[in-house]
Amino acid sequence: MTNSQEITESEFPIMKILWENGELSIREVHDQLVSTKDWAYSTTKTTMDRMIKKGLLDRKRQHNVYLYHPLISKAQGMVKWVRFFADGFLGSSPQQVVAMFTESGTLSISEANELSALIEEDQ
């Protein structure tokens, strides 16, 4: 997958759940989404199937259940959103946004370093 692959607004919560948990079934992802999204199970499934086609997720069968996992890192997925916040809301540089995410604990130091490198690469 290239850095140009973007995560949509509806895909981002799914990626966030999988980045935090590793491998999960659609049901497990859906159960976590239900508190923030008013989605039917079929919407979660359709979205995750589309994310496989885009190269964002992969799945493996384990005990008659598919387990899904991200194919991109959190930093790779955040490049678009960091630029969006920097340009659209804060009027600051992407590096300042990365620093804010790091200070808040949203990103680890290694994730921040990877994100910084990806932003530099993407310019």
C-alpha cells in the first residue's frame, strides 16, 4: 500500500479500533462502534469488506470466524488527518500537530517519528 491510500471518515473509527486491539472479528469491531456510530451490523461488514479491497485491512479465518487486522500503521493512516487539522483548523504545520498528538499521548514516540517521516515524504 502506498502512502497515498486515504482512510475515509467512516473508515477511521474502524481502523482506530483495530490499531488498538490488533485482530478482531466484524462482530467485535461492530460492538465497539455501536457506542459512537448508529450503524447496522451489515454497514460495518460492508465497510470492512470495502477496506479489504482498498488494501487497508486483511483477514484470516480462525475457528470459522474471520479475524481482521490493519495492513497500515496508525501513523500511515493519520497522514491525511494531520494535514487536515494543520491546514483546516489550526493554521499550523503538520509537525506541530504531530507534537500535540505526542504530548497528549495519542501517539507514541515511535508512531510520531514514523508519522513525521511520512509527512516529509509526502510533501
